[in-house]
Amino acid sequence: MMHILIVDDEKNIRKTLSDILSDEGYNVITADSGEKGLKILQNRRIELMFLDVKLPGIDGIEVLKRTKEILPALDIVMISGHSSIRTAVKAVRIGAYDFLEKPLSLHKVNIAAKHISDKIRLYKKYEQTSENVSKKYKMIGNSVAFQKVRNMIDRVSKTDSKVLIRGESGTGKELVAYTIHNQSQRKNESFVKFNSAAIPTELVESELFGHEKGAFTGADKKRIGKLEQADKGSLFLDEIGDMNLRAQAKILRVIQEGTFERVGSNKTLSIDVRIIAATNKDLEKMTEEGEFREDLFYRLNVIPINIPALRKRKSDISILLNYFSEYFAVELKMEPKKFSEEAIDYLKNYEFPGNVRELRNLVERMYILTDQKIIDKDAILPNIKQQLQPKGKSYPFLKTQEFSKAKEEFEKYYLKKHLEKHNWKITDTAKELGLQQSNLSRKIKKLGITR
């Protein structure tokens, strides 16, 4: 959603522009003077400004000059009913994107906003393929288990088939999804992420499908949803197992018919998008229990990709350590660090319950918390999770015969221990375990964990 600032001393102009641009889905802020406009620019994210030439106090040309000094990349459209060609030329030379005369043509206003919105979208797309993003989404590993995943990605990227990525938290499901998109024919279009677990249930449909102005209390402007943003590109549905049944039904329709409606609208829209879904849940069991639609499961599970846990590809640990070490040296602007052989050997025998995400966080933590250039085992030990079961000690869940019951008892024990470690602070516990806070809260309630 593009953020637009309108600076004009005429109330009717501000209201008309605000209404027309808000109806198009833009986030609009207004100011009645140049001074107020400059203050907003200092405190708010603005991507386009409509600026009147004639203003009380400092005029529009002066505001244009000052803005270009502090925000040279900001697009500014000048508007006026009394200015000469000379003023228009001057404004453009200073850096104005365009110059519109009053009475304003709302069609021209919309065209200017759309052109700039398209330009921003293309720039963001460029950023997606820039060096920094390439590093973020680089796939690292030479193990046999990881190469199987790479081979599957190479095969499925050439098609538009639906993909369901399975794996524990922290294994790199988003990385696999982005790689599939970036190797596909849609790579020059948007890659849009949507995480069902990170959004309150009542807002899922609005965030995913968008809504019309007035669709519900608080919907004061039209909103373009994630699905529409991904048109012609790829939509990554992370944590699909946490999506409510109503939203599941709508996604099924998108897959089957390529159509949907925004919340609060009867207008059917067509969409061309590739769906890539991911989960760490047992969807087969959820379909049996009625928590996940069986027809949606089979629609998504055309090409299943299972990502191995880090403990099943331990030969990749030393490669990942070197990669993350080089990455954070650049990211944090610090001298490169290395891990001692003893430290690497220890980490190869550590189970990494948080998988690659835990390893990445460990390397970043070592860069920040230690001054050692060679990080040894003693520096690592206080910064990793303790193994849950010392030798010789027994736990009740090991005596339980039924696997599902043992799993439940283990989860309860595991979560309670980590909650106690963090003095029952859910935010800190979720962060360490690589879980969404809302997901952890639901698990605590479901398992009946009490302080």
C-alpha cells in the first residue's frame, strides 16, 4: 500500500484528493501548510506527495526544495491554479515528478499515482533480486539429504504446479518457496508472503483477500490483499495449518476457479497466481479430525517437498557456520570470526531443536556478545539450549505406550521447562524456540500448561 501526503491550503481540494486516492487503496495523509507537510515527512513514511504551489507561510517551491534536500528520492506532484509555465519548468528542474493544473482532473491524479505506485513496485522487485536478498535466500548445503531437496526444487520450478513444503520450524521453508519462485517463469513478478499463524483469525480474510471501504468497523479505506498483490507472481502461504476453515474454503476456490471477492464486495475478481504452501503440522491428522479441509490438502499436496531437520544433515553444519559468519561480518560491519575445531565438533553433535534458524541466531549472538576472533566451545555453551534428557534420567512420556499421547506429554514437558527458564515470559520463550507468539499461546492453552 502506497503512502501519500497531500499538502494544500484548500480544504475541498484536500478532501477530494483524499477520497479519490483512498478509494483506490492508498494510505492518505493531509496537511494545510508547508510547515505541517515538512513535519509529517520527518515522522512518517511517505512515498508520494501532492504539493500545492501557493501556500500560507513557506510556498510550495520552497517546500519542494527542502524536501529534495532531505528526501531526494520522494516523488512530488506539484498542483496549482495560478502558476505560469516558468514556475512549472522550475519545479520540474528542482525535481518534481509532474505538474498538474487546477481544476484538477481526477483521471490525471489517478494516473500519476498509479505510475508512481508501479514504479515503486518495480523497484521493490529489483530489491528482491538484489545482492542482499540473494544472500538472505541463498541455499547452503552439500549433504545428500539437502541435495535431494535441491533436485526437487529444480524440477518443480519449471512448472506452475502447487507445492506443499513440509518441515520442522527453522528448517528453511520460506527459503525453499522463494527459490522455487526465483527459478520459475514468474521470477520477474512479486513473491508475496502470508503467515496465517501471525495474524488474528478475524483479520485473516481481510489481509489475504483485501476489503472494501466500510466492509466492517474500522475499514475506513479500501485495502488490497496479499492475494491481489501476488497477481501474476507467487503467493507463499506459510503455516497453512493455522488457517481457519472459512479462509481455507476461499483459497480452495482461488485454486479451482482463479476467482475471489474482497471482503464486503460482490464483485468477482480474477487472479493468476502460483500457490506455494508450507506447514510443520500433521495435515493428514488434521483432515481426519476436521481441522483442515481434505479437498484443499489434496489440491496443495500436488508436489510435496520435505525439508530435513538440521540433525539429519549434520555434514552441512560447518558449511553453514562459515556462511553465516561471513554474512554477519558484513551485516554487522565487524571483523570476521571463526569457530574452533572443538566448537564445530561439539555443534555437530548438538541436536539443534531450532534447526538452521537456531544455528543462524547462535552465530549472530556470538558476533555481538563475544570479542573472541576464534570462538571456542566455552563461548558457545551458555548460548545454546541444554539437551533435554541427561543420560540415565527417565521421564514419564517415555513410559507412555501410545505415540500421540507420548508426543503430547513431551510437548507439555518441553514447553513448561522453557517457560520456566524465561520466567514464563511468552515473548522470550517463543523467540528462543522459533515459534510465533500466538502459536505458542495456543499450545499452552491446548495442553493445559499452568504456572
